[in-house]
Amino acid sequence: MTPTLGDTVDVRMTKWGDRPHWCFASVYLGDDEHGTWLGFPRGTRMTRPGAEYVSPTDQLGLVPPASWPDADRGWLTTFHGPGGPLSVYVDITAPPIWDGPTVTACDLDLDVVRELDGRVWVDDEDEFAAHQVSLGYPADVIASARASCERLVELVGGGHPPYDGSSGPWFDVLASLGQ
């Protein structure tokens, strides 16, 4: 199934061992060399066991292309629109998997964050360390997550595409849908 502009795409995040994590609906916006762009209109309800978040602004999701090698695909990015609490939030994940109109990724705890002032930092290193033991992350998963995190810190911090403003036109596509 190839989605068309405005189609619903379900995003399903899990934790290691297929434990439930964040789930929410998005709208398909399109694809480019950076991956598949999804829209999360203001008011999108995101849930996980014991928590809920309602997006205060429009957001975009970026899923890396399935055609890339797995070593380059261990992430999902969220770009926050104007007025959002952050600029960029990248979840370090196992390579995302598409199944029809659903994309699933196993969240590996580490997050690359770019604040509104441009500061870039890594969140949840303590959770990553604890889960290596309590959830039994294999050595190759640990190494891959660390490599993805380091690479994303460089890309986001250096303002390399798509972290250079490339998301702007996709916010326009989301706005054109009147979501």
C-alpha cells in the first residue's frame, strides 16, 4: 500500500520485548531523500501506558527511508512547529518497520534534543544504561544505538539536512490539509 497525501498513518512505538509505548495517529505528507514525512496536527493525542500527551502545536515526524542500510535507520525525528517547547526531538530506535499504514519502532531510550536556543544534548542516558541490564539489550543493539545517537548529535548540532530548516515546506503541506 502506498499512502497518498492526507492518509492516516499509525505510529506505534514499543520498548524492548515488544512492550507498549507511545501510540498515535498521523497524516501522511510525502517522501523525499530524507524519508517519509508525517504530520501531527496541533491537538494530536499521544498515549502510552500511564501517560497521555496532547500536542500544543503542529509537529512533523520523519521516518528514515526503508531503502537505507539498517545502520543508518535507527531513529525517528519529531520537528516542533512555532510555539513548541523544543525545536527537534530524535528518538533513537531500532530501524522502523512499515506494515501497511502503520510504522513501528522500538524505542531504545536515548533521545537527541535541540532546544529552541539551538543547544543540543542527549536525554535518557541513565534509562539506556538501566535498560541494558533490566531488559537485556544485546551488545549489537547497544552499539547500534550509541552509533546512531552520536551520528544524530552531529547532524542535528551541525544543522545538516534535514535539520537545517528542510522541514519548513512540510509544515506548509500539513497546513494545506487544514488539519
